[in-house]
Amino acid sequence: MTDSGAQGQPAPELYPQYCFHLSPTINKWCHLRAADIVALSSHPGFQGQDLYFHLNHPIKWVRICGIVVAVDVYGDSSSRSKGQIQVITIDDSSGHTIECVIPLPPPPSAPSAPSVPPLGHQQLQQPPPSLPLIDSHIDIGHTLDIKGSLRTFREQRQVKVEKIVHLRTTEQEVAFWERVVQLRKDILDKPWKLEEKVARRLRREAMGVDERDAKREREKEEARRERKRRRRLEEERRRLLLDKERTVVEEDKKVASTFTSDPGGAKTQPLQVVVPTRTKRNVTGLERKVVSRAPLIPPRPKEPTGLERKTRKSVSSDRVVPVTGKYTALGL
């Protein structure tokens, strides 16, 4: 597995650490060869974190497979504070070997009378170190499937063992190498890319301040201050109006008491002056509108056209007999 910088291609963009949780390799067991682990690069910004990179893929947890070619034990068995470690060397036929470090459990202590430390020199009991899971005894020539985290010791890459499983058949080894090829084909052969909007969002989240939220909060604060200012001005205006009305009422009372006093010395009851207060009427727009109507115009008289319908005059049946001469018979 070669680095893109060795082929003359530009180095891919290395994302900040707050983007690593989206990486396809950071929290997974990466099936690698010993030569791949040796070729991993380190970055000055991540020193002391045991974090390494292939292209721009961050890698911390690895899984290797190979044959044990050496077994060494280091440390003092009598020291319970440091303990012993077992270092096994794995050869996977990739051209490099790699050391895997296994912490050994401390030896059992002989039972003795409990000693009480002097006052002021009590020491806290340290919890026992976590031990890796190993299915059986390890010896030279065994084929192992090892899971662990990467670290550097004396400028050499090592694997701090978390779990070891013995491979019993060739089919298990073939399945492991197929997963190595699949990981390289799907992920490691191409740089890791993030969308620009995702990187901006992660940067805002890492800074702990969202620009939109901050702007929204500023707008809310300004609106709150404006409402408070308007409320204060309205209260001040109402207070001035009440003071003015109170002053007018008091002056009217004084004038009324002056004019109702008796010059002979007898006091009369002062006049009570009622000052009408101006009420403000709320206009809703639903009030009935009074429309003034124009005065009625008398109709024009009809002019005769000659086409009117003629009506016959009624003739009275009473006949009027003119009275002439003298009618002695009638007494007239």
C-alpha cells in the first residue's frame, strides 16, 4: 500500500479532529498488513494521541494476521507496579514484521498480615490494568488473528493487543486476506472527502457557537429592548397626562371655593365642579356611516300632448226649474 505523495500526486486535505467521527476508518478494526502499518504517516498536530494516517484516513484500531516468529518477556516479575509484558513478533509475509505487546497479569502475592501505613502516607490503591482476551497459550509457529491499537516505541510501530484468536484452518486465513483486499479497494485507495457544508457545520458545532443562532439571539434581544423602551415611554406619557388632569382639577376646586365664600363671614358649601374627562374611543372600522340625503325635488308638471284619455262629465239628474213670476198657489 503506497502513499499518494510518493506517486507525485498532491497530498489530500487533512480534516480537523472534530470531523473524524464521520471517517469510515476511525472507529473500526482496519484489516491491514504489517507493511501497511509501517507505511502509515503521523501528523505533528496529533502527537501523543497514537493516531496515524493513510492518505487522509485516520487509523487507530487495526487487525492483523500472521505467524508468531518470536516471543519475548520483559519486566520484573517481583514489581507489582510495573509488571511484565510479553512481546510477540508477527510475520505476515508482507516484507515486514511487527511487534505486538501483551501486558501480563501480576503474580499472586503471598498472604501476610495487613500492614497499616503511617498517618499522612496513605496511598490510593491503583486499579488492576485491563488485560487482553486470549483464547489459548501462545507459542512460536502459531497463526494468530490480533486486534489492537497502534503506538510507537523507539521509532518503531507496535500493536497494543486487545484480543487474540488462534486461526486453525487455511480458510480462516484466506477470509482474512480477502477482507484486507476489500478494505483497500473500497476505502483506503481513495482519499476521504467531506462536503463543504458538512465541514462548515462541524466547525460551527466545534466552536460551540452557531452563527445563525447567535444572529437570531441578537435580533430577539434587540426586539426585547425596543419593546421595553416603548413600554417605558407609554408609561411616562400616561403619568404626565394624569398629573396634568390632577392639576386642572385642583385649580378648579380652588376657584370654586373662592367664589362660593360668603363676604359676611358665613361659610357656604363650595360648588362642586365636575371636569369632564376625555374618553378615547377605539375605532374599529365597523361603525355605521350616516349618509346625508339630498332634499326631494318636486316633480315637474305634465304638459298636455293631446293624447290624453277623455273622460265624460257626469250630468246630475236633479233638474233646476227657474222660478219666475208669482205662484200664489204655492204660496210664493
